[in-house]
Amino acid sequence: MAEKQKLLQDFMNRAVQTLFHETYEIELQFYLTERCDLACRGCYMNASPAAAPDQLPAEHVLQILKAFGKLDGFNNTVAFTGGEARLIGTGKLGGILQSTLDMGVAAELKTNMAWVPNPKKSGEMFDMLSNLKVPWSIHITTEAEFTNYIRKLVTENPGATKEEIIKKCDAEYPPAPMLTLAGSVDNLIHPAKSAEWFATLAKRIATDEKLRNNMNLGVSVFNDSFDWFLDTVIKNPELGCRDFNRRGNRFGFSIDGYKIVGLRDKFLNPKDPEDPEDMWRVVFNGGKKGIGRLVLYFYPDQTVGFETHGLHSVARVPYLTRNGKVKDWNTMANDMLIQLMNDYMAAVK
């Protein structure tokens, strides 16, 4: 008992230090619904057509964004997913995306792409996406990173005019739409047809001026499916992919001059953390010095918590007060901290 108490005290001290004192970036992800029109094996959310039709209210999304937009640590990036986010209704989804963009927040929409081969569904989605008013921004994650980069340019180019500095900055970090559409392509969990769906989606966006000017296109692939992805997408003669490059777990290519960014990662089976320390390493970046990344996940059941890379959901607490208002960050963080310690102790054997 004394040993467990010592472990708990140590975990609490580190968690308090991280949540309230260390420098990190906060990123938000919204599970708009747990319903999905696919039933992929190994889904970490158990999403399927049979899942409850619960939805995360749009007004809650906007209240949360307004609250977090005032924090210095918010990295101005939001991801929307599910289940399949499209299933909340194309009109409602478009309204959430537009409101997010109007706040100057970069939005990423994750999709299973099962709607792509359906003329009616794809028509609704493409109309919604092309009619969004999407601002452009440079691809720098934080204001601090941008400031440091500008200082570096000024130091390395003494005597340069303001216009020359801006031109150099644009060359290194070209402006891009603040909306990203991201799909998963693999033959491990998702249907093998995901390659066809992505190919159709990529070609449509690359050849539609309004769509390509309105969004970035991203793709994620499991390592075990990467060779298959190369054969079915990159080497697909109908796509005519060019400029393929790979660096670590990132890769990129272009179609008709339209650049597409990819991410490859290992597949993790959904399960509880095998070691309590796994919870710490995943949630708080293992106590690394410098700027860390803290991702908060909001669910349709009106809770918020940390997600251990799809392995296990921890520190889930209601994000609303008893009178139905979104909690401020300090209250939310304190509630999650207490729940996180409870989850940690439950994992200690």
C-alpha cells in the first residue's frame, strides 16, 4: 500500500508540473459522432453503423474553441473526426468547419472516404467543401516558431528590406489553405478499396481549381500497408504521381502539380496500457524538455480526456459545468488530473 501511495504521489507531482507549469502546445480533436458507415476490424472506438447516433453539439464545439482560443498554449489547430464526421449531416459539418475557419483556426477533417464513389454523397461533400470560405496561412505551427524564424532570416540577411524578408519566408513556408482533408489508406484495417477512393478523391481535387485552392489533402498509411500503397496509388498510371519523396515517417508526392502530404505509422491494437508508465509517456510526452504536445479529445457523450494514441482513453471527465456551460481550462485540467490519477492507480498492478 505504501509503495502504491508513493507511485501515486510521484505521478501526481509530475502531472501537476506538466499541466500547470511546463510549456506545451494544446491541440483539440473532436469526435463529432461515434457512428460510421464502415465497421473496420480493430476500430479503437468500436465505431460502426450500429453505434449510437449521438452527436457532439455544434454549439459546444464553438464554445470550446472560443475558450481555448484565449490560451497562449493553443496551437490554433483542430481536428474533426468520428466515427465518420460526415454522418452528422453535410450542412451541419460545413457550418462547424466554416465557424472554425472564421475564428482563424486551422481545421483538419478526417474521413474514411467511403462516400467518394457515391455520386449523391460525393456531390454533397464536394459542394460543401468548395463553398467554404477558407483563409490561407503559412505552414508554421506556433507564433513562437514563426517569430524565431523571422529573427533568423533578419540575422542571416543584414540590410534586407521587409519585402525581401517576406519573400524569403514565403519561399520557405509557402501560404496554404487552413483546411486539410485527410483519409486513411491501407489494406490492414480499412477496406482495400480505400486506395481507389483516395485515387478518385485526389484526382478530383487536383483537377478542380476551387477545391485545390480550398484545401490541403493528406493521407495516412500503416507501415505494413506501405508497399501496397506504393503499388496501388503512387505507381497508379491513371494518377500520374510525381515528386515522390520520403523522410522518416513522412512522405509526399504531387498530382498535376497539387502537393499531397502523407504520414506512415505503425498499427497499434486497441488495448489497455501494459505498463502504467505507458500512460505517462503517451499523455505527457514522457516528460521531455521543451515544448510538448497535449492533445485533448472531446466525445459525443460530452466528456473530454486524453487518448493514448488509440490505445486507451484516460482521464475522461464531463466538459460541461452543472449549469451546462463549458468549463474553463483550469477547471477542466484539474478535473482531468484527478481522473488521470485514478486511471493511473487502476493500471498499477
